[in-house]
Amino acid sequence: MPREAASFCRFCIALCGIRVTVEGDTVVSVKGDPDHPASRGYTCTKGRSLGRWHHHPGRLLAPKVRHAGGWRRAAWSDAIADVARLIGASIERHGADSVGAYIGTAASLDGAGKWAAERFVTALGSRSKYSAISIDTPCKPLVSLLMSGHPGLVPVVDDRACTLTAFVGSNPVVSHGHLNGFPDPVVRLRAMAAAPRELWVIDPRTTESARLATRHLAPRPGTDFAILAHLIRELLGRGGADLGYLAAHATAADVATLRAVVEEWTPERASEVTGCAAADLADLVVAVRRHGRVAFQTGTGTTMSAAANVTEWLVWALHVVTGSYDAPGGMWFNPGLLRRSELDLVPNPAVPTPTPGPPSRPELPTWVDEYPCAALADEVEAGHLRVLVVFGGNPMTAFPNPERVRRALAMLDALVVLDVVDTETTEVATHVLPTTGQLERADLPYYYDQFSLDRSTQFTPAVVAPVGEARGMWRIAAQLAEATGRAILPAPLTTRSRDEDVLRHLAGRATASFDDVAARRYVAEGPTYGWVRDGVLPGGRWRLAPRELVAQLSRWRDLVPPPGPLLTCRREPRHLNSQRPAVPDRGAAGPTVVLHPGMAASHAITDGDVVSIGNAHGSVRAPAALDPDLHPDLVSITHGWSAPNVSALASERPVDELTGMPVQTAIPVSLERRGGGAE
Ligand SMILES: Nc1nc2c(c(=O)[nH]1)N[C@H]1C(S)=C(S)[C@@H](COP(=O)(O)OP(=O)(O)OC[C@H]3O[C@@H](n4cnc5c(=O)[nH]c(N)nc54)[C@H](O)[C@@H]3O)O[C@H]1N2
Ligand SMILES: Nc1nc2c(c(=O)[nH]1)N[C@H]1C(S)=C(S)[C@@H](COP(=O)(O)OP(=O)(O)OC[C@H]3O[C@@H](n4cnc5c(=O)[nH]c(N)nc54)[C@H](O)[C@@H]3O)O[C@H]1N2
Ligand code: SF4
Ligand SMILES: [Mo]
């Protein structure tokens, strides 16, 4: 008899409610849950493919250990003992930092798993912690830290009350949001665009989100900061700023510094750099004045650009200048229903200072307690990093310069990968440990609560039994720690506890009890306003003009935007980075190079031709697909593939001097036709 279970999807930040039909051990179907208060029945193709993902032909069923002739299937106890031995030996001979961890996107969506992974690194006493944040959006914690004294503030769009929303380099209709989760995005964006409300999209492509917007600006890639600098200049200089808010929540000196550094971004200069008509830029100023408060949300289109930090800073500054943070109709800060940041964050009057980067890249400042992924290959090659544990990530497709990453990973004494399927990274691993997938574990979105549009959380029990010998990631981390003589589980938890016991611990200080969350499945409170202003900002004031960011913005003064082609980042509906739940064969149907017809014509390229795009770092080949909805300077391939791997065009040197972030959008490239489509 088939049975139906309610759960929620953990491929992405939207965390849509699902109903899973199961017959025996077989997941028969996954559908949207109409009773789920946030997603209201919505799912995307990835969520509906969860059954295929669960039954993926590449699923890892048992631990495997590499030996001279290939792989050997190992008993769990042997695999754990072997990894623990290598970790212990490495620490003894080379110190704690010689053992590190990379915590990827899928780990962050396994509440107990990521919690245990973090505690594992801490228990080792190692500073060699890496996460996907430093190849996605290190500018967000940096700007939060420099402006508030804490790196973890998450501004969330007040989606019911905001009247002027803007997405800058984010396409929520496909991505479902960047650090703000938008389940059912089309319905939500339509509501944001319904008069008298306005929705602006700033993106060099006419994206699915842009099509729903009231207005669309298509700047040259990499120049968004100029739109924002101009906007702030006009608001501060010619009216529209919330002067009362500024007087109370910023210093006069900071306001003067901000005013001075944006002054040169006149309408003419902003228009020249961005390629947007001065009249369109003026319309944006007028719109902000009309609405007073704003909700601007950035995404990878800005966080991956060379000007990431200043763009993010100017977005935060815009909210401060208009009194839009921590206030209805603007953006509020989600402290998390489980995590409750408001209990931990106290005013931090010290001006943040970084510590040096890892020994092989000391020039990369460390602001939060992790090293940038761009330094990982250097650390291995220098002999500092010798054992790496990968939790739910795929560095081979995610890191810049994949060839060097592959060589570095192959040099490790041990590469231990915790994953659900075989990947480009398990291919170079020494130890592969099969982990329970989404449907096989009880879960709470412990790290993703803060990205919800409501202060909310949800619970799911396991829907099906683990496949093969797969184990929970938290349990594997705890067993590895135990086998090296360390304990990461606070009493009364043990490695034999149930998932629910760990989750109960994580929910220990939630505003709703674990039993309540488990019984109700989804618990929400409305937005909470004012806690950052009243309880976190030193003296109630933002540091509106951090000197590091003022210095970076000054350096963009003379920018002459490079001519195209420029490679930009983009997400595809059916894939989640390298995870392709709807396409069981990893090699099937690679990406296309999307080009404007004008760009194609000037390079004698027609639809379907094989083209190569390259730069000083590498080159990739793929078939061309023409699309008139792009900025004419732009070419676009998605990341997450091994062939072609677009990360070959990104580099671990040079990177952003403050965060170590590689440039992954607005990259100048050459473009050449290599052959006809049939070749
Ligand atoms: N379907 C799907 N959903 C995903 C993912 C996925 O792979 N597939 N990945 C998940 C992850 S890890 C993340 S971080 C989020 C990302 O979420 P988003 O940041 O919303 O990602 P995208 O949908 O790629 O939107 C980025 C947009 O930036 C535009 N862009 C590129 N360069 C520039 C620029 O210089 N300026 C401006 N203004 N725009 C630019 C691109 O055209 C693109 O439309 O998505 C998550 N959701
Ligand atoms: N050039 C370029 N590079 C980029 C980007 C870009 O746009 N362009 N995007 C960047 C961004 S935003 C990000 S977030 C990173 C992504 O970097 P990663 O997080 O390293 O990449 P993913 O492909 O999401 O890898 C997730 C892995 O987790 C596994 N997995 C899935 N479910 C589970 C599970 O339940 N448990 C466990 N243990 N594992 C599971 C998947 O099989 C997959 O191997 O890449 C970054 N790199
Ligand atoms: S938008 Fe798609 S992938 Fe994201 S949670 Fe919802 S169903 Fe899952
Ligand atoms: Mo990401």
C-alpha cells in the first residue's frame, strides 16, 4: 500500500513543503504540499525530482577506501578507524592545522550535519576551515561585520509590507533567492510589482524575474556599484534621505565621508560607466524618494563581481540613508527562530580587524573564523594542509582553477568525502563515506532559518530508511572525532542517539519547543523589527563609512569598463550547482554558451556552433545558443559542470584583497568559433 508523508525539500533556501508518496522502499512521487504555509503547494522541478535523486544510480551505498588498484569496500568501523588514524598521525607530525574541512552547500541544509561538522573542526583545534561562503558571498558577512560589529546579520525583505523592492544581480524566479528564500517566487514577485508597489530588477539579462518587474535596468556587468553610488549621491545631496534616522543612527562624520566618496558619481559618470540611460537612473532616484523605504536584495551577480564589497556596502548604506533597515516596509533582520541571534549579539564597539590568512597566503585577511577557498590549493602544495574532510560539497566543480585543485587534492594524505552520490570530488578521494540524503533523515533548517521571509522553522521526520549503509552526517563526524579521542556531542547525546535527539538539542532555545515544532511541522512568527538598532549597534549607530570600503570605492573612480565579451554567472532551473536531480546521468547534456545575436554575428557564430571562450586562466568549449535577452557584451555559461568547467576561467589569483573571493562574474574573455554544430 502506498503511503504519503509530509516533508520539506532541502535542495535550496526556499525549503518548500512536499508530500512524498512511498511504496515499500520506493519513492513513487514528490509533489508540492498545498497546506504548507510558506510554499502553498509550490515546488520546482528539482524538488519534484527528489525521488529520482534518492534512487540515483550513483548513490553511495557503503564506505569505500582507495588502495593501489582501485576502490575497496570497507566496513564502517574500518573506514572510521582508518581516517582517524590518518588524522591523528597528521596532527602529531604536522600540527592541528594540517587537518581541515570544506563545508559545502548541501551540508548547510543538513541541520545536525553541519552543526557536527563545525564542532568536528573546532575539536581538532584546526584553523583550516573552508566553506562555500568564500566562493559565493564573503562580501555579505564582511559588510555586516564592518557596519555593525557582527558578521551574521541577515537582512530580509519585508515582503508583505515593502512597496519598493529591487533585485540586484539576483534572479529569484530561478534561484529562489540569495540569502532570502522565495518559495513560490512568481506569485510573490507579482505581488511586489502590483501598483502602487514597484519591483525593480537590475540585471544585464532580461531574466525571468525582470519580466515580472515594474522596471528593468540592464547595466554593463560589474558596474552595479555606480548605480548605487549615484543613487546615494542624489538622496544625500538633493533630497530623499531620512535625515532624522541618519542623525540618530550614524555619525555626522560618517555621513560626510559617504557623501564625499559618492559625490563624483554624477548622472553623467554613472550613465557612462553602467551604460544605463541617465533618465533611467533618475527614475530610480525618483522612485526611492516616492516610496521612502526600500528593500534591495543582491545576489551572485554582484557578490561574484570584482566590486562585490563596495556594491554590498552601498546597498546597506542605501538602507541606512533611507531608514529602511530594521523597519516595516524595508528590510528586517532575521535572527532565526532556532538560532536566536538576538540572544548572543551585544554591541561590539571595537573596530573589526582581521587576522592574517593561512601561512601560504598571509596577504588574505581573515575576518571570520574560516580561510578562503582560493587559498586551499596553495595550502596543500605548501604542505600545510594534508588531510581534508569534505562535508556535502564538490570543490572540483566549485573552486576556481579546477586543474590545480585536482592536482592539490590528489597530493593530500587523505581526502575524505561525505556525500550521497559519486562526484568529480569522490573521483579523487581516498575515503568516501555514504551519507543519508534528504528523505532519510529527520531535519530542522538550523542554518537556513535566518533566510526565511518569516521568523520561522520547520521539522521533518525521516521519510524512508537510509539506502544501503548510509549514515547521518552528524553521526559520522561524531564517530570520527571519537575515534581520534575527541568528543563533539554534549551530554546526554552519544553517537548512538537518534537524529531527533540531536535536533532537540539544537532547538534548545528556540522560541517554540522542539515538541511543538515537531508536532506542528511549520512554526512562524512575523518579522521582528528594531532588535539590531536597540540591542546590537554600538550606541545605536551604524558604521556607515568603513575605511576599507571607502578606500575600495575610491579605487573604482577611474573605471573604464572593459569591452565584451564578459562572462557572467547564472543559475539554471533544473540544476543546483553540480547537483542534477532531474538528470540522473551526470555527463548528460552539458551547458551551452549563451550569446547575444549581435555578439555572435560579430564573431561569425551561428546557433549551435561549437565555440571556445578563454582568458589568461584557461579556456572552455561548448555549443552556442543565441538569446536576444542578454546585454550585448555578455556571454553566459552555468557553473557546476566538469565538462566544460567554467571555473577554469576563474582564478585563485588575484582575488579580492579583503575577502579572498575570486571574480566569477563580469570576467573579460575571448570568444572564437571552433566549428559547426554538427562537428
Ligand atoms: N535552480 C537553481 N537554484 C539555485 C542554484 C542553482 O544552481 N540552481 N544555486 C543556489 C545557490 S548556491 C545560490 S548562491 C543562489 C544564487 O541565487 P541568485 O544570486 O539569485 O542567482 P542567479 O539566479 O544566478 O542570479 C544571478 C543573476 O545575476 C546576473 N548577473 C551576472 N552578472 C551580473 C552583474 O555584474 N550585475 C548584475 N546586476 N547582475 C549580474 C545574472 O544574469 C543572473 O540573472 O541560488 C541558489 N538556487
Ligand atoms: N565559476 C563559478 N564558480 C562557482 C559559482 C559560480 O557561479 N561560478 N557558484 C559558487 C556558489 S554560489 C556556491 S554555493 C559553490 C557551490 O559549491 P559546493 O557546495 O561545493 O557545490 P555543490 O555542487 O552544491 O555540492 C554539493 C555536494 O553535496 C552533495 N549532497 C547533496 N545532498 C547531500 C546530502 O544530503 N548530504 C551530503 N553529505 N551531501 C549531499 C552533492 O552530491 C554535491 O556533491 O560554488 C561556487 N562556485
Ligand atoms: S524551490 Fe525547488 S529546490 Fe528549492 S526548496 Fe523548493 S522545490 Fe526544493
Ligand atoms: Mo551559493
